[in-house]
Amino acid sequence: MDHIRGAGQPSANYIAKARTAREALNDRDALAASRQALEMLSEKTWRWLGSHDLGVLNLMLAGVGAEPGLRNLCEALVKKLRDSPTFNHANKEPLLTSYGRILGIPVNNLVWTYLNKGTHEEADRDDFDAEHVESVVQTLEELDRLDLRAGR
């Protein structure tokens, strides 16, 4: 597995990799890097919510010891933001908009198959919706620009 660790923001490295792959019309690699970036940004968002006393999420798990699916985590983050009407912060609407755009891609779309499970699952399929892939990469670029440091 390819792990990029830089001195700066690791999520930014994955996003740059996704953008480069997208520009080369390699949607499979763009989604692989997007998955890693979305995982990191979602964990960062979760930590940020925790720093505002909103870190308790309800997540569905597939079984004992299972990790939550990436889509489930994104849905739980959106639900926490929506269910916190007294929480007012400059990042709230941009987060809701960004996650809403990603979650707006149908769960059965091949893009989500790749984002949820990783690219090794369906090696023979390349019939991605290019607009969805571009939307994911653009949205990750927007999410990465938000200041999600604890307490901010």
C-alpha cells in the first residue's frame, strides 16, 4: 500500500496525487488517492468536532471489530452538524455543502464502490462517471482549505 507522509499535511499530498491522476484521465488512481484523502479529512473533521464538544457520533458497524465504512462516517459527520442547531461556526456550512456533494453521489455508483472499499475490489471495471470523479477531487480540495485545527 502506498503511504505518502510529508512534513506538512498528508491529506494535501493525497489530494495533489488525485488531481494529477484526474488530469491524466486516470480515474482509478484519482479515486484511490481520493479515498485516502477523504479518510484523513473525515478523521480531521471528527477531531475538530470533538474539540467543540461534538465528537460523539453514531456509526453503523458491519460486525465486531469492524471499522466504520467511509460513507457511514461521512453521513455521521453530516448528521452531527445538522443535529447541532446551536453550533455556529464558519466551517459548518462549507462542511455540510462539501459532504453533501460527496454523499449526493448514489451509494451504488462505482465511484462510491471505490471510495468505500478501495480500488482492488473491481479491477476490471473502469466505467466511472467522470463528472462524479471530478466533483470528488474538487470537493476534497475545498475541504482541505478549511481550518479544522482543534479549537478553531
